[in-house]
Amino acid sequence: MEYSFGFSWKGFIIVLLPMIPNYFHFLFPNTLKSDISKFNFDSHNAHTVTEYYKKSQVYNLGTFTAPKVQEKYLKLNENNKLLLQTLIKKCAQFCLEHFATNMPDYRLANKVNFCLITLLVKEQKIRIHIRTDGLLLSSSILNIKKLPNHHYNGKEWIEIIIYDSSQVDEAVRLIKQTYDYHS
């Protein structure tokens, strides 16, 4: 792995950009804060911003810098876009490390990548793969499908599919259980 200690405009901008709305609001206190602190998601900036901005990134899912995720996201209907935003927002309350990849999927991680969220455009559903590694999960709301061994790291994975807002809380419960198990 190569490390660089030189000056980077990209890093400088990522650090300063979120501060601009606060200065704007200070100069013009009677105006609403502008939302120019939005930033794109990729596996690099999701790891480099502070905890505060990781929590706030779930409100800004309009643009992904992972082009394949962006392409799929734009093809979702508005209900499923909201479903994804709600799912990620709720998971971000306990899992601060989450990011889009160009695989294409959206990942949640702690010590390991334990949850992969894939957008199923044709079916207009959201597929969630959860790394269980011996943890037994059960649900009366969602169908849990055990996955065969494949290229993912880990011993065991399951799959759940959500397509309705009534399923989000149950999916979050299962993801949280797994997050705690891998902590």
C-alpha cells in the first residue's frame, strides 16, 4: 500500500465543503441554510469524513460516485428510492461505516463487510445479503434464504428481499442483530 503525505485539493475540499453552509448562515442569518454540503458516495470518501457527516450522508442519496449503483438507483421508482433511503438511514444509527461500491452494491461494515444491499431494478426490489457466520436469524415477516457458499468472505450468508415499507424495520432488526454479532 502506498501512502502520500502531500497536499491534496480533493482532500482539502472534502474537509472544507461541509463548513460552507455554516458560514453562509452566519453571514445571512435570516436565510435558510443552503444544502451545498451534499457530497457523492464512494468507498473513499465514506471512510474519510467524520462521524457527523457519515450520519448525514444518508439524507443525500441522490447521487452516487459509484456509477453502477448510481445507474441502478436512478432506475428505481420513487417508492423504492425512499425505501432504500429509509433502510440506510435506520442502519446508519448503529453502523457508521457504509458506502456504495461499483460492484454494484451498497455495503455496511464494522470489522467485516457484513451486509450487501443490491438494487434489483427489473423487479423493483431491494436484495440484502447478510453475513451470519453461525448466527441463527429468524423472521415471521421476511423470507430468509440461506445462500450457498460463494465468492463472499465469511462462512455463511443469508438473503432477504424487501419491496415494501412495512418490511424495513424487520430488515433493520436482522441487520442490527448481525452487526452486534460481528462487533
